[in-house]
Amino acid sequence: MTRLLETQGLTAHYGDFQALFGIDMTIDAGETVAIIGSNGAGKSTFLRALTGLRPTAGQSVQFDGQSIAGLPAYRIHKLGLAMVPEGRRLFPSLTVEENLLIGAAGGRKGPWSLKSIYDLFPDLVAKKHNPGTALSGGQQQMVAIGRALMSNPKLVLCDEISLGLAPKIIKDIYQAVPQIRANGTSVLVVEQDVGQALAVATRVYCFMEGRVSLTGTPASLTRSQIAQAYFGLTEEAH
Amino acid sequence: MVWINAVLQGVLLGGLYALFAAGLSLMFGVMRFVNIAHGDFIVVGAYLILTFVISWGLNPIIGVALVLILMAAAGYLNQRFVLNRVLGKDILPPILVTFGLSIIVQNGLLELFSADSRKLPTGTWETSSLALTDQIAVGLLPFLMFLTAVGVIAAMQFVFYRSALGRMLRATSDDPEIVPLMGGNNARIFAIATALASLVVGIAGIWLAMKTNFDPAAGPARLLFAFEAVIIGGLGNIWGTLLGGIILGVAQTVGAQIDAGYQILAGHLVFLLLLVLRPKGLLPKVSH
């Protein structure tokens, strides 16, 4: 397996506040990695640092064999790293199809096209000329995922894609992950829903207060290990 | 009949105001900032065409092409190297910088061209007219000016809603923070938007030169008319800008028909009235 992403000691600050205290993470091609952790653990900040929305100049971030630390976000995107931002962030004045087409503006070649996105999310076909924001939450999330895939990324980062959605919809959306992987795109999901993360991921990182508190394969982690890493508490024995 | 004539002339004059306003509308639409030097850039376009065609004796077609290329290139560079540096959450810095540019441009023009009022003679175009009925005729020049305005607005509408560039411009207008995650370079998109707007400013400047007298201090009044047309029509609606220009033009010519001294005042009064009645403009934001 080839190494797709590697960070060493990644830090991030918001003014005087330090949000990340040295994150080491690796993702190999073909993996689905999940980051779990409570609110404020630094999960979203970590994704923003990877995509270039947070400054990382001078740090160690390797993507697909080259350093991307400090590159502007649009350059990182063109190297094949796409993000489904938290809260979907569809463009309200664009139709569903235009939102998808914007994702392809970088011009990367690959298996994803309007047709393959519509195959992945058939619900979107009937809505393609609607404004992106006139859809249900789940459908909006499908557009946001499709928009990221349209750039034919090597790695797609999904930030809290289950937030605010009904369990059935979440299941529908997560059903797409194996198909995304089958098309050669690795996936990094950030999840507050631990069960969902363990079900979908090949490896899990747990963040707590800006540090990696636990990592391993879902099968190797016990509930109490996760609870401790998630909340920083030792689970009571009764 | 004089009233019908006044309205008709006002509609045609509105074409000029729509041309003034179109570039302003585009820049505000994409970047959410107001270029205070907009009117002065229009006047620069007017002096450029005057220089090329009268002083240098170039063929008018080549002169027009040169003005458009120069304006678009200057707009691109100005955005890329000056205005992009001051764009941000705070709306004040770009206003201050363009205010400064306005003063620099006015004084630069004064130095180069003196304070004399100038006009670009257009030969037989000035006296030709099209007879609509026995009693109403429209001048060829205002008529062509109006056609230009409609053409420019239609072209802008097409670019905005039917092209990949327009898609990116609208996306940037919606949410500039997310656009880089789609591979868009905001600095470059803004520069392209300003280049397009400056192209339209060049067209407006050429028509200003042919239609009216102008001098180095003529910019701020053009900016005011442009503002009024954009606000009347509704921010973010391109056809609304044409409508706004027409309403302003008609208000002025009808006002002038009542009393020649009321021309400018009538335009401002109608603007104020509409601001009270329809503060969001006549047409809604975003029409597909």
C-alpha cells in the first residue's frame, strides 16, 4: 500500500489559543479512516489544516509524495485532496448540477462525472435544476459529497456528514462510502457518532483536546478504551 | 407629444446610465465592495478614446479595441496587485483605497488634459435620426447607445448564468471561503471579475465621450448615477440595472420637460422615493 497522507507533529493556533498539539497521522491509499472525538477536540481544525484553510507553512504535511504544508487551498485541491465541509456549504445561487460542476473546475481526470455521481445518488437526478439549498438535508449532503468527488480526488475529507440528519438518511449516505473507495478514492471521515465511525472505518483516530488520544482498527479497540480516549474519563466499573 | 418624446429620450438616456452602472453592479455582486473610483475610470475611458481617435488619429475601430483592451488589463492588474490586498471582512479599507484612487485619477487627468470640457465628435451620427412616427424621431446616437446597453447587459447575463466562468463568479459571490476547496483561486477570480467590469467601464467611457461633454471632474456624478441605477433596479440583478438606468433617465428627461433646471433633481427625487417604497430594489436578487 502506498502512503497517501502523513502529518508529523501538526499544530494549529487561533490567535493565542492552540487547537492542535502535534498530530501524527498516516493514511494509506485505499483506506477509510475515521476521526472521532467530542466537540472542540480539534477534528475540524485538523481537516482545515490539511486542506490549506488553516496555515501550516513550515510544518510536515506530506500528500501523495510531496509536501503540501503552506500551499494555498486551491493548489492542494488540484493535487487531489477534496473536502466536504461541515454544514455542507452549498452555493445557494447555484443549481444542484451547477454545484456539482463547480467541483470539477480544477479539471482533474478520473472516474467521477455527473453521470457517476447521479448513479451514486439517484435521488439527485430529479432535483438537478433546483437550487442546491432547496433540497432536504440528506440530499444537500449528497450534493456536497458529489461536489467533492467531482474533482476526482485521491482523498476526500468528510467533516461531520451525519450532523443533523435522520438515522435512515445517515445510513443511505454511508452506503456510498464503499463505492467511493471502489473508485480509488480514499476517505477520511470526521464523526461524532462513534458507532457509525467504527462501522465504516478501517482505522480510527480518537482526538481529545488537540491530541491523538487513541488509534487502532475498530476490531482492536474496546468500548472502555474509546470512552476513556473520547471523554478523558476512566469508565466506572459498575 | 412632447411628453412621449421626453419619456422616449429618457429611456435611451437610461441606456447610458445602465452602462455606467453595469460594471459597478458586477464588482459589487462578486466581491461585495463598492469602487468609489468607478466614475473616474469611466472618464479615463472617455479620455483614452479621445486621445486615440482625435490626438493620434487612429481608426475609430482600432481606438475602441485599444480602449477595451487597456481598460480590462488595467482592471485585472489593479485588482490583483492593489484591491485584493485590502479586501476582507472590513468594508472600509477598499472604500478608502478606491477613494484615494479617485483623487489620483482626477488630478492626473487634470494635469494631462487640463480642466477644459471635451467631447468626442461623431460626425454624421450626431445629426442622423430615425423617424418612428410623423412627430417622433430618435437620434441615431442615443438609439445605438441604448442598443449597446441592452447588448452589454444581455452579454453579462449570459456570462453570469450560462458559462463556467459565471458559475465560478456566482459561487465566489455566495461563499468565497469555500471556493478554494473547489480549486478556485479567489485572487484570480476577483481579478477576472474586475477585468470584465473594467471592459464594461471602457464601453461606458466611450459612450460618455460621444454623448456628453466631460472633464476630469466628471467622474463622481457618473458614480452617483451608477449607484442610483443599481439600487433602483435591485442589487445583484443584472436586468434590474438596465431597468434602474431607464427609470433614472426617464425621471431626468421628464423633469427637464417640466423645467430645464429640474433634470438632475428629478432623477434624485425619484431615486429617493423608490428607496423609501422599495428599499431592496424593483427586481429581486438572482434571476435565472
